[in-house]
Amino acid sequence: MCGINGVFSRKPGTDLISLASRMNALIQHRGPDDEGIVLFDDAKAYPKATPKSVTREDGINYLEYINEQSNETFGVFGHQRLSIIDLSALGHEPLADETGNYWLTYNGELYNYLEIRQELKELGVFFRSSTDAEVVLKAFIYWGKECVLKFNGMWAFSIYNLKKKEVFSSRDRFGVKPFYYTIDRENFAFSSEQKAIVMSGLIPRKINKKAAFDYLAFASLEQEPNGMFENIVELEPGYNLVFNYKTWTVKTEQFYNLKFNRRKESINSEKENTYIENISHLFKSAIDLRLRSDVSVGACLSGGIDSSAIVCQMADLGNTDMHTFTASSKDPEFDETKFANLVNQKIGAQSNLIYPKSEELLKDIEELIYAQDIPLFSTSTYAQFRVMKKVKETGIKVVLDGQGGDELFGGYLPYHINQWMDDLRSGNIIRLVRELKGFDSLSTGIQYFTKEYLKNYGIKEMPSVIYKRLIKKVQKEHQYISDDLMKNHGNLGYKKSRKRPPKSLNGILKHQFYNTRLKQYLKCEDRCSMWHSVEARVPFSDDINLIEYVFNIPGSYKIQKGNKKYLLKEATEHLLPEAIYNRKDKMGYVTPNNQWIFAIKDDLKKYFTPDLEEYFNYGALMKDYDEFFNQVTIPENQRMFKFIAFAVWKKTYGL
């Protein structure tokens, strides 16, 4: 797992070494074990050593650091390495093939790299290292852009072809690993993190006001390629990018789009048993692949079904002396420690409990938001941040985490209504009534169905004028968005927010799995872990065999008898403690958001300065400050925190 950078410039006199060094330094946390830089001119590559680079080695072209360089260099790749597989100097990047024509800077883990490596060796391909990075490079040289279709894992990488003067880049199917880029008349640049592009001085620091409105009004983050920083574009999940220096063009192409089963189907017990058996096998294989490492592997453990299944499967595969890491709370309403302890006791794991507090959030809030690049939508990210900090302190470099299990198997409470709508549209009234009763009672189920349908679908079918009024009435924080921001971006923002999500269960799962909800969570996962130089592996979010199989199962099988994630529970029952198998509640990285904010609101007031008037209705917000940030008596909604996170982000990044 690593950090990648690259710059190509048509501006005479650009000091590419200094620029690449600054960009590398800004993402050094992603890979503190080794640093690499290589420069390009019309005919040659010039690998450079830095004080943090591994030792020069004769006969290995990417380790034969060259002191001189052409005055005509126009491109540079940078790399920060977190050594996980093949810890030797041969894992140094940027990495070149034997001809020196192809150069790679790579961030990710290719879990089936041994199988692809063997396939390539049988085709006559030679390997110098044992890294998965070299497998990526040689696979591209042999198969071209089609190579990514063979990959099972998470990745973001760029390969430069000296002869063609062309950069090929790719991002994994579901956005586990990040990739951002910018292009203008003089420079094309990319990086793993936006801060490397913004804080290096490569582009002016500006806020994209359209994205700012979407965030403040609807907590929308990175659901479009143009995000919070103006002139930085996110390469979307499942896309390749080609930059050609000669023509100075960028072209993107989607190589993957998740398909799902649209059939309405009654439960067939024989099919169900087959599904459960196959999921059990695929899940075991996914975990087994993600234990491939030359360093110790631990696990994040909440005590919920997803992380518990992962940890128990790791133990079942023979992973001994395991460290687990749990975000805990002294408040029973927000604590799952007792469930995590059941897993630890069952497998004999060494438990590490982390108790984040509001005063610690206050102390760390600038670091947290700087690490994330962009504002947050919840204080729960801080719990994750602290977990990863503890992982680093323990000396563990790799952890498995359960991110994606809810979106894959149907784990969120509102998914019940999608399953009920499937039953209703298919005319399966008997099953519908049974499932409504299984939710709690028939009357409770009907009440919940009505409320959630109106909130997620019904309100969006109303005329736009009525819709906007209702939203402003329900989400009262909209009154604190500046008039200019509302005037210039409100109409489009409200229009986008009216777009109705799919009604079918598999449809909504795909919608939230691919490029919306899950991608936001994966962004937080990546930044929290990599800020602490920890690699987080997420089998539910990137194992293509498991994901495609589950999405090909009719939705009717996924929530049954009032049980969310029914198939995952049944497939892992033999691994789980009974109390966890029987759990129906869900928590995750929950924090007492409203209580925390109330406790530290006076200390946070220093971030609310008059320069926010472009974005906030500053006078009204400051007048109502104490009232607005005192919501301890209402359910958690995270709406207050958006304003705090935005104010801190603006100050931290000097915007």
C-alpha cells in the first residue's frame, strides 16, 4: 500500500524534482518505508535517489539511480512505499520493466497476484521481484488495458510508456483506492490524495462552491468527479484514464459496471441452500487471499456481523496471535464491546479497546480533517481514526475491516422497505405480511414502511416548490446556508436531491455500493488508515468473485424473517458466537455525535469567522449558535457537524 504522484509539464523551467519531492512529502504517511522519483524526457528515464530511498543496486535499472539528467525533462513520477509484500529493495518504485520503456507507480494490493504471475510465467514472462506491483506492470505490458479485468483487489496506478509519451492510469472497480488529477494548459498531475496537488502549490487553492452547497445542504461528498477543491477531478471507480503528452489530452473510459439480478423470485429452499453454501466458500476464499502478506495482519472488530465473521474466518484459517481493534464507549447506548469480547474469547485474540472522547476530538479535529482532505459528514470517522492510530502504535501494518458488508448483503434498516416493495410489486402478499410481522409486529412494520417510503420516495414525487419548502422545514440547517450559495447553486442542488433512488432491494444495494454511500465510507477508511501508515483490506468491498456472486442472487433471499444480511449470517453461522449470529441491531463506528458537539461547542466557536459569509448565513448562525449546537435531546442526524467540519477544513487548508 502506497502513495503515488505524477506531473507532466509544458511550462519551461518547471523544477520537477522539487515539485515531486513536495508532493511525496505531503503523502509520506501513505508509505514511509521507501521513497522514489523518476524523471522523463523525450528518450530516457532518470531514476533519482532521495535520502529516504532504498540502496542503489547494479543491474536493476530502476535502482541504478542516475545523478545527471537532461535539461529537457518534462515528466516525473513519485512514490511513497508501505512495504507489505516482498520487503526487499526490489519492491522500490517507480518500477521499470527490463527495457526501461514502461514505468509504474502503484498503490494497492492485487490479491490474486500469485495466480496471475504464474499465468504470465507460463506465457514466457520474466519476473525479478516477488511483488504484486511487478505483476501489475507485466500484466499491462502483456495484455494492455484488459489486464485490469483479471485483477481481484484494490488499486490505483499509473504506467508511463516512454516511446508513446503516454500515461495509462486505472482505479479499482469500487473505489477502495483513491486517484485524483488536474489538467490545464501547462500541467497534468495526479496523486493519491488531493492535498498533494493543492498544498504543493501546483494549482491555486480554491473551493468548488457547487460542491460546497451539495455538502452543506445534503451531506453529499464526492458523488461527482468535481469535488470540494476547484480544478481537481476524481477518477471514478471502475474507470481507466489515458493522458497523452503529445496531444495534451485526457480520456477516461469505464471498464467495469456492476450488474445485478433484477428478477422477482419466491424463495426456493434448495436454491437458498446453494446460495448459502457458495457464499460460505467464496467468503472463506476472499479472507484467505487477503491474508497474503509478509507482515502481520490484524483486524478491526466492532462486534457486528461483518467484522465478527471476518475475524472468526481468519482464525479458522489458522491466523494465530491475532490483534483486534475495537472502538468502545463508556455509554452503553454506543458500545458494542461485549460482542467484540465474545469473538476475542472464542478465538483467543489479543483485544485492543479504544475509547475516543469529545475532548480528544477537539484536540485532534484539525489533524483529522487535514488527513481526510475534505470535510466529514460524521464524528464517527474520528472513532475510525483513533482505531487506526492504535493499530500503528501496536506495530501492525495490515488490518482487515468489514466495510461494504451492509451494502453487499443488505444491512441497513431502511433496506427493509425495498424488500417489502419487491414483495408488493411481485404480488407476493403472503410473504409481505409475514415480513412486516417479522420486522416487529404488523402495525409497527406498516408504520415504518409508510414513514420511510414518504421520506425516501414520496416526498421526491411532489412538485419542486413544495419539495423545497418541506426540505427547508425538516432540515432547518438550510437557513444557515448563505443567500449567494443558495441563489447560485440551490436550484440545481435541490433538483439533484429529488432524484429517486431505485426501489428494488438489489437496485438500492447497487446504487449505494457503487459510487455513492460506500465510496464515501471507503474514502474515510483509506484516509484514516493511511494517515497512520496502515493498510486496510476490505473483502466485502473489493473481492470481485464474492461481490458479483451476491449481486446475482435475487433480492428476495437477502432479508428474511426480519433478519438483515440473512445470507451472510447463514453462511457464517458455523464461525460466529451464537449471540452475534442472533443479533438484529446494528451500530458500527457510532459516536455520541450530538453530546460531543454540545460539550465542545464553545471551544469550536473560534473556527466560525466572518470569512465564512460566502458559505454561511453568518449573522444568523452566530446569533443562534448556542441553540443550533445544542441538540442533545434529539436523535443523531449529523447535520450540525457539517458546519463545524467545513469551517475547520477551510481554516486548515488556508482556503
